[in-house]
Amino acid sequence: MIKNEFQTLTEIASSMDLAIREPITYPLDLYVTISPDRLINVIQELKGQYNVSHLSTIIVQDLGEEYKLLYPFSILLSKGKLGKLILDTRIDVNNAKIDSIVSEIPGAIYYEREVYDMMGIHFKNHPDLRRILSPDSLPRDIYPLKKNITAEEIRRILAERRREKEAEEKLKEYIRREQLEFISEKSDYAIAVGPQHPALEEPIRFVFQVEGETVKDVELRIGFNHRGLEKAFENRTWSKNLYLAERICGICSDAHQLCYVQAVEKCAKIADEIPERAKYIRTILAELERIHSHLLWYGVLAHNTGFDTIFQVTWRDREIVMDILEEISGNRVNYAMHAIGGVRRDITQEQVTRIIPQLETLRDRIKEHRFMMTKETSFVVRQKGIAPLTREEALSLCTVGPNARSCGINIDIRRDDPYAAYDHLSFDVPVVTEGDIFSGLVIRLEESLIAVDLAIEALKTMPQGDLRIKVPGKIPPGEGISRVEAPRGEDIHFVQSNGTNKPERIKVRAPTLANMPSLKKRLIGIQVADIPPVIRVIDPCVGCMDRVTFIDSKKGKILELSGEHLISRGNRAYRLGTRVLDF
Amino acid sequence: MVKIFDFIPLLKEVTKNLLRDTVTVQYPFEHVKVPDGFRGAPEVNPELCIVCKNCEKECPTQCIDITPVNPAELQNYSLGQGKPFWFSINLSQCMFCQVCEESCPVKRKSSQSAITLNHERWRLAGYNLEETIEKKLVYQKSKEKSKTITQEVESNGIN
Amino acid sequence: MKISLTNPIIKLLSYAMIYVLVIAGSFLLFRNFPLIILIFKYFLFPGISFILVGSLFYSWFERKIYARMQNRIGPPLLQPFYDILKLLIKEDITPDGVERLEFNIIPPIQLILALLIAFFTPIYIAEGLISFEGDVFFLLFLLAVLAGSIFLVGWSSNNPYGLIGGSRAAIAELSLEIPLTLAFIGPAILAGSLQLSNIIKSGYNLIDIPLNVIFKPEAYNLLNLLYIIPLSIQFYIAVLSANAVLEKVPFDPAHAETEIVGGWNVELTGKKLLFSHLANLILEFGLAGIIAAIFLGGPGFWPLDSLTKGLLVIGSWDIFYYFINVLTFLLKTTVVIFLITVSRTVLSRLRIDQLVRYFWRYYLPIIFLALLMIIYLIGVL
């Protein structure tokens, strides 16, 4: 990311003649309205003059007469701040076509497929417009997010289809066609990895075309952990959604909850009034979760390459962090510390004096891990130089998080778009340029050490004060968008309220979806034996990735397409009893 | 030993591990120590509960169920105890989030909540589903008091 | 250490005692019937039964040490036995499209081959159950046949993972044959014979050379100590190649569990998997025994010979001498297996092309140099 000479987003918007949407509450989130035909030109101008290349996600909403599409772009301003310029276009329901931006921003390929899948908006000139998250047995003319169909109807159709032989045959035929087409074009035979495979923790399906031991092409299918969470968000009040948001993912649960809470606070315009102590506690929790996630990551990376000793040893040390988290928040996963307006629990001084020595031990242990992993030749030789990604490719594919930093892109949401207490703390952001698996390992090791230091510093310098402020049950109407640096990258939540005590639309884009295009790029050309470490290096968290689906505007009725049409294990499926249907 | 001295980086860790005790806690025979703030299963204290039904409303999974009970079905019931209710918690639906404890108005008045998450109660496995629903009798002494507390809490906003 | 039946060491000793008594009893009982003694030799001791028990014990030992090095507890003593029982009761499925003949017949053949290799191991005297001139080469031939059978199993199972695993195993075998052969040839040159028992009796191995130099200085002068250098290099390479034959980390891309879901034995279930698995365990025992025999001196510890020989002689058997020989054999095999386990703990899995490169580019020249050094030293001394 290259800095611009402009200081605020309004300057950029006015210099490009864009219509700014009033009122501006947070100057770093600027909404501008443009018409759909101007979209490509605006993006080209942004790319050429303002060095913009990072698109976070594409948000779509069905407003009855028209569709609203939001494109949040990240712009690096002169003071080092990362602003969000959000392009707002409207297209007519009866003519749902818009230009695809994949030619300008290759990383938007999966976002557009998702919008097509959910709403049926057709993107012209998209290289591969197919469904991405819905099941195969869904009929072609049904788009789950539209208002003209209810969730109950879709569930009924899917259940019928599954009972028919026809659906089974169609599915088999689809798989056979997918594999045969693939094989006959390019190479000798195809290997399918997933949805169940010892190298994967969560279900994804890859079909690799191999020749000998080299991978020639890969076909990716996601959507196995698709749970209907965006619909589920709409049927619960704001405070109950806190507990749903943290269950999007088990490893980055705190990041999702924090992002949701910040988005709601921005929507309610109270983001500046959060007490300082609450902000520090949020920071501490986020950093502890980062340590735990990275320790998990390199344990599993070692296990995938057969190095079980490192796996056992790092997971033994991960227990230290889990015990600390258990003591602070009461649970080892799903901490539920955040509340709208602050945090729910306090960290007492006695706990602080108990935690800091444990963190010091952990720091020494992580240093030992670093010595063991970076110096052991048989481990390093499996990682150096494998599946590299250049900086330009990473930028154009919109990679986020440690993957971007391992390719030489110096971006970190904690430093550039600070939230919680990060503007009071100083920390380094390690960046490496090689872009292979070894640099991913090095970056995450350094980040764990920095996270330990940050947590200790935040614990020591925490100010006294309140823990939360009172927030009314009904959030005033508006929009809120916020992002955090989850252990895997940039996690972004968008919240729209219509004045009631339940949200109107919530959109979540988890970091793994942003890293998927770069995964596909990395997988081509490697050897079969390297497939698990390469999949591992982007730190896939499929539970985060697949959460989107059905939105039904008819409030109050049904919801779940929970386990019925999911193809494989959804052990993070939110189990609802029949009583919830009385909402 | 792939190249000549490759085993050296891990040698220290491996010899240390050979010489010291294992970290495995053999669970049924040894016990894990659980910190005080751990979120175990909720249990209601019938002496403090005023049956304002706030926890039932705020529970995200709707696992608390407070239903009135006909006094004729109870033994040892005397009129001075108040109106009886069955307070049942479905432990298989509970997600141990502590919202019930936070939303209890008794906690605000006397800093001790009527429904608490007991940090010792986490060995909840059973042999059949009926065991997961726990029922206790609670008594509502005065209906007006419960109503005023509920209204007061509602006006103060989100818990 | 508490003295109770739950303590694994006490358990081990009690099982061992019972076993020894049964064997000794059955041999003594029938000592006048040579045919029955012959059958006992092949089936009880040192035949199939002893080899099975030994390989199960060493499988446990290896897993226990591996776990302790990772700060875990590890399995109980009878765990390998329970694994075998479990595999016996599982359903045996042959998938569609496999070549039925190869698929069904090769796992038992693997077991037979492994047992055959283990029969060469010298357990209580310098000769194994089978011993003839040139048996070192025959062993290597059997290993090659074993690798070929692995490839056939992988290829005939109708699964791309199996095919990849099988081809990787074949490639690995091709790479490791020459270093392993040369590693065995070194002591054979020193002994002047290709028969395993002669190699042991010649006394040119890592333990006997220092002892000879110390205790018999008139026959062996100090320069003989120089033999230790090439012999230890060859020992090292032999241990690594044994690791590769047995498909253990770092040399197990052929059946990498987390990458290709089991490789060549991905479609084996039930009894077929049992035979494959047992073949692996028995091969480990046999190979470790043979390496211990060639490089560490086999059963027996000759300074103790004068003490133990002739103490307890029944018929033509020197019982106490044999007993001590078996104990030293077990001890030496334990050392070799310990080294194999340490390398398994401390290293990570290599890719197949890296394995090939390491064997051809690094191990082969080193072992050539070691061999040259031996030949030179023979000429000089």
C-alpha cells in the first residue's frame, strides 16, 4: 500500500467528483453514491491515482425496488491511517446486471460469485459466474436472499429434492462431470482432497489435477459449513446477537465478537464514549487470542509435515494461554467478554499479578519454539521456497493478514486503522518479502512474541474506570462498518439498523475468504506432498468463511437451513430448539 | 540426522521431557483445578428469587422456563410462602453465557444474584435427556414488587 | 516405584518370567524327541512365537519412549496386542475395481517375507535359525521383494492415494538399496565372509574392537581403533536406511498419514491390514536384530564367556550361556531401536524427491568413502 498525499477521505472524494452521503459521522468511513455505469471508471481512477487495490468485500441488500451494493475500498492516507471509501450503487430489481470488476481487482472473484449466488445479480464479463455457497440441489432460478421466497419454501424444496432420486443422480453427475472435464483437459488423474481428509481441520473440497507429483490445476469448493447465520442474526435482539457472533468461529471467536460490537457502536454513534479500561481489556483479550491461534497454527503445520514432537510441545504450551483465558473470562473458548458499550467482566489486580509471570514463561517457551522450528533442517527444507507469492499478486488478489505481510505488504489494521486501545500501545509489525511457507511461519512466530509483549504492557498500564456504558435497547437507524485484525487477517462486519431492537442486515466477511484466491494461486505448480502445508499456510478457518446465507424479509418465520442440506460435519452448527421458532 | 547434526535443535527439549513428569492429567483419576470465575451450570437460589422472569426473557437460547404451578399439586405448601412456580433450566440448551446472572435485578440491589453460575458444576454428562432439565420450586412473594423491578430494569436499557 | 501389578515394569518382568518358564519347560520336557524339538525351534523359540512377542514388545517400547519424549504418557504394555486383536475383529472389505488376486494374496506374503527375514536374526547363538553362506545378500534381496510387494498392493487398490503411495515406496526402495548394501558389506569385507554368523564371530564390530584392543593387545594393536570411524559411519547410515525400509519419519512419504491418508495401505482393512502391520513390526525387530548383530556384535559378550559357559549344561544345550546371550541380544536391539525412535521424534517428514536426493547425493558418497577407508585400513594393518 502506498501512501497518498491527501489527509482525509473527503478531499479524495471531492477531487474525484463523487457525491458524498451526508451526514459524516466517522471521517474514516466515507460513503459515496455513484451510478452503476460509473463504477468501472471510478475504480480505475482509484487504482491509477490513489493506489487503491484492496477491496474488503461486496455487500448486497435487497431493498424491495432496488438492490443496494456497497464496495468498501481501503485507502492509505498521508498520516498512515487506513480509510474506508465505500461506493454505494443501486441497481434496479428487474434489470439486475452490473459490470464485473474482476478485470480491475482480481481478488473480487469470490465476492461477486457470492452476490450472484445469494441475490441473482448478474455480473457481466465475470470469468466464472457460478454458485459458491448454496447446495447443488437448489434449483437454478432460486436465489436464497431474495424477498420473493421464504426460507421455509427453500427448505421444503431442498427436502423434496433430497428425497427424490433425481437429486442424488444430479449430484453424482455433477461430481463426475466436474472431475472428468477437469481430467480430460489437462492431465492424467485427479486427486480429491476433502471434505474429509486428515490434513484438513474443516471441510473444504479441492480437486487437484496432477501429473506425476506436480499439481497442474485445482478446483475449489466451499460452503460445507454454511449455517445460515446472517439470517439468524436478524431474528435476535442486538444483545443476543453477541453470543451468535462469537460462535461464527471457535478460534477467532473474540475477533468476531469485537468486530460486531464495534460495528454496532458505530451505528449507534457511541464509539468514542467507550471507557478506557474497557478498551484495554478488549485489547488484552484480542492479543491473548492471537497467541492461542498462532500456537495452534504451527502445531498443526508441524503435524501436517509429520513432525509430531513440535505439535505436542506447542499445544502443551498453548494450555498456558487457555488457562489464562479461562481465568479472565470463565471459559476456554467463546469468551463472551464484550458487551455493547464496554466489557462484561473485569480483570482484577490479583489476577493481573498472577497472569504476568505466566505470560513471561510463555514468552520464553515461544522463543524455544522459534529456535526449534527455524533451525531444524528437515522441517525448514519442507517450507523454504515452496509456493511463493509475489507482492503484486498478493496485492491484486486482496490478501489480508499475515499472508499479506509475508509477501511484503506492510498493512496491519491495528496500526493503520486503530481500534480498542491500540493507539496507546506501540508495537512493531514484522514484514517479510519472500512469500513462501517459511516466511508465514516466521511472521506468525514474531507476531506471537509481540502479542505477548503487548498483553503484558496492556495489563500493566490499564487505567481504572468504568467497564461499560448504558446503551438503549433500540439502536437508532443507520449503518456501521468496522474491522479488526483477527489472527488470520482483516475481519469486517457491516451492520444496518432500522430503529428496532433487531438488526436489519448484518454482513460478515471473514478473513479466510479473502485469502482463498491467493490459495488457489499458490497451489498450482507445487508437489502433492506439499499440499497440506500450503493449505495450512493461509490458516484456513472454514467456519468463519461459510457463515453467510439466507435472508428472508418476512420477519418472524423460520430460519434454519441448519443440518439438512449441509453435506458434511457441521459441528459448529448452532443448535436451536423448536422454542426459538416462536420469535 | 538427515544431515549430520540435525538432531541438535530438539535435543534439549527431548532430553528434558524424558527426565521430567508428564503433563497429562489422567482425568477420571486426577482432577483439574478450575478457577473461581469459571462459568459452570446456572442454579437458582429459591430464597432470593422474586420471579420477575427477567432471566427467562434475556436468555439467548431460551433455556429457562418459569411456569406457574397449581398449589394443590404440592405437598407442604402454606399460603404465606407466596405463589409457587417451577423454575426449570434446560442444561443441554444452556450455553453458560452468564446473561441470566447479569440481568437478575436482585444482584443490583444486594450484589448477590438469585441465579448464579456455579463454577463447580460442570460435570454434566448423564445417561438420558430428562436428566438435563433441572427443576426447582420458587415462590413469588409479591407480584407488584416483581413488576416494578422488571419495569425499572427495562427502562434502563440493554443489560 | 511401587511394587504392584499396575506398574509396567513389574508387569513386564512377570510376563517375561512366565514366558521363559514355558519355553524352558517345553524344551526340557521333550529333549529326547528331536522332531518335536525341531518344531519347537521354529515355532516357539527362537521362531515365530519369540519373534512375535519380541516385535510386540519393541513396538510398545518405541511408542512409550516416543510419548515420553513428547511429555505424554504413552500406551500401556499390552497395547500392540490389543491392536492386533482389534484388527482381527474388524470387517474385511475389498473395494470394487481392485485386482483381487494381488490385493488379497500380497499381505500374507508380506508377513511371510518379514518372518523369513526375522529368522536370520541371531538370537541365542551366532547363527540364526537359517544361516548359510551369502545370507547377507539374500536378506537384501528379500527386502527388495518386500518393496515390490508394497508397490503391487498400492497399485492394485483402485485409489489414486494408493498409487502415489506405492510408487513412492518403490522409489524410496530403489534409493536406499545401495547404501544399505554397502553398509552391510563393510563388516563383511573385514570378516572375509558374507555369512552373518562369520561376521559376528570375526569380532570386527563397534563393541568388540575396543574390548579386543584393551584385553588382547598382543593380537590387536592400537591402530585397530581406527576401524571404529568407518564402522560407525556405516552403522549410522544403516540405521537411517532401516528407518527408510520401515517407513518411519523422516523417511515415510510412502505412507504419509496426514498427506495421502495412508498411502499404499489406504484400502487395506481387517485381516489384510493386520498382516501388513504385523509384517512391519516383525521387520523392525528382525532388521534391528541384524543391524545389532553386524555392528554391535550380536548375542553374547565375550569377556563374560568364561564365566557363563559350562555352568548349566543339559544335553547339548548350554542353558545359562544361551540365557545371557539372549539378554545381551535384547539389550543391543534395544539400543538400535532407541536410535530409530530418537530419529523419529526429532525430525520431520521429507518429500520423496528430497529423500531421493539425500540418499543419492549425501549418503552414497559418504558410505563409499567409509568403505574405501576400510579397505585401505585392511591393507595397512
